[in-house]
Amino acid sequence: MNKKLMEALYNNIVKDNLELYKTFFESDSDEEGVIDYWKKTIKFYSNLSLADQDLLFSIIKSTIIDTISNMFAIADGGEIIGNYSIEIKINNEIAEDLQDDFLAYIEDNNLGDD
């Protein structure tokens, strides 16, 4: 397993996107340029209790992790999408076991549960 790669992917995709969502949810829905979707989402979020806000972020985090895992399963050949085959190269070598490596990184670092 390439721990540094999995750490970079986790930080870039999971951690950074959670911060981005938090910024969106905690922004002012009346700010100029906020689209209707985010106005509704901000209002929904602001009406949640603090515990429910934490739960929502836990759900979002799990969804991001599951999506990465599923994409890696496709790249590893464990999931078939129509007639397409996908392979990922890392440093010019075909990467294998990406899903297992990513999930092991999550588990080894207790990142899946809040």
C-alpha cells in the first residue's frame, strides 16, 4: 500500500471537501450570488441542532469515502461498468488493490467513524 498516496487522497478529497461544505453551510444565505440550491441548503442546515449538524457531516464524510472506494473498485476491476475497463497508473505502473489500500488507510487511522 502506498500510504502517502492514500493520505494525500484522503486529505485532498475527504478533508478538504468537508471544509468546503462546512464553509458553504455556514455562509450567509442572503449574500449576493448565492444560488437557490445553497439558500435552501443553508436554511436546512441552520435549522438543525448541533448534534444533527455533526451527524450530517458524518453522513457526507461517509458518502465521500464510499464514493472513492467504489471508484477504486471499478479501477481495480472488481466492478464492471458497461463495457468499459478502467485502469489507473501511478508512476507509469498499473495500480492494483486501490480499494483495499484506501479502506485499510481509513481503518488503520480510524478515519471512518466520528
